[in-house]
Amino acid sequence: MTRISVGADIVPMRIRHHPTARQITLRLSPDGSEARVSLPRWAALRDGEEFARSRVGWIADQLRRLPKREDLVDGSFIPYRGTLLQLCWDERRDRRPVRNGQALECGGAEQSLGSRIRCWLRTEASMVMQADLVHFCKAVDRQATAIKLSEARSRWGSCAADGTIRLNWRLIMAPDHVRRCVVAHEVAHLVHFNHSAAFHSLHGLILSDDPAAANLWLKKHGRTLHVPFG
């Protein structure tokens, strides 16, 4: 993979041709781990590299704007389904996190607090998104299979040709309408394995909502979902 120097940082750069791209575009991954260049069919890879290097200042600015990760401690706030749960830690409590209203109570060793909260969120993600999947699969008359949680840093969901659906567990921290939009998107691919007009029509139909609001939320706030746990 090509790399680009941005001040004191070395940022990996992924350059790919996109079938519908009309111009060269540059984006930064949600967690800031790589720069992404999309090329129209006619452009050469070196064009993408030159384009990115000419916009090093923009990349540096985007990196500066990334939210800073902080260690979880007693009193920290954890995003959960569009709300904030306040972490109430006491070493004498049970190690397993338990939700109590808007509080998330947890005990055990403080140094392993983050890993246990992450595990709790993943468990919640599995249960909630499996229910979403069953709901939307019923709407398109498809058999729901078990979802696979993804650790992807660049995609919120995917649907393979064999029907396997992977969903980024971090979506459990987003508002419900955002998570459900992503699940419905992947379920619609079970019927239309493309991004045709028929696909978008079906997506909106089973979602019973305009996906634009959810897409806008992810565009504006998606990076924040990577802050608490990377």
C-alpha cells in the first residue's frame, strides 16, 4: 500500500478505481487510519497519488479534527443506541456490566474495564442487530441467518454473494434509525445485489423511512463511533 507523509505522520493511502466515479475524490477513513482515493475508470493510479499529495494540508486538517480517545473511568459516558450511559464503576461490584437506567454499573479491576465494556457492547450489538435482521428479512421474504459482527474500520456493513451479512458492532452506539438503516441496506442486497434504482426503492420501502437522514448522521458523526474503543 502507498503511504503519504502528513507532517510527522505517515498515513497509508488506498487508491482504487470506482465504476461510477466521474472525478478523483479523496476521503479519510472514519478512524483516520488511511486516506482513500477513488478514481474514474480513465484515471491512472499515479493520478490518484498526485491528487492526494497535493491535498496534504486537507488530510492534516482532518486528522486534527479527529476526536481524541480517552480511557474509561468511573463517571465516563458511553454512547449506546444514540444516548449516553454513565459508567458507574466500583471494584466491589460484579465484573459483568449491568445497565440500570442511564447508568452502566460494573466492578472488577479498573485496568480491564475497557475490554469488558467493549465485550458488553458487542453482545448488545449481536442481540439487537439480529432482531433487526429478522425483521427486515421477513419484509423481503428471505430466511434470516446469524449475523457476523465486523471489526471493520472502513465499512458499516456488507453482504456477500452467499448471503452472509456482516455488520460493524460499533453501530450499537449510534441512534437506532442509523443502525436499522444499515441493516436494511444489507438485507436489500439479498434481493438486489447492486445499487440499482430497484435496490434503493426496496431499501426505502422496508426501512419505512428516508435513508438520507441516517446517511447524513454517519457522514457527520460516524468517526465518533471509533473513539471509545478504536
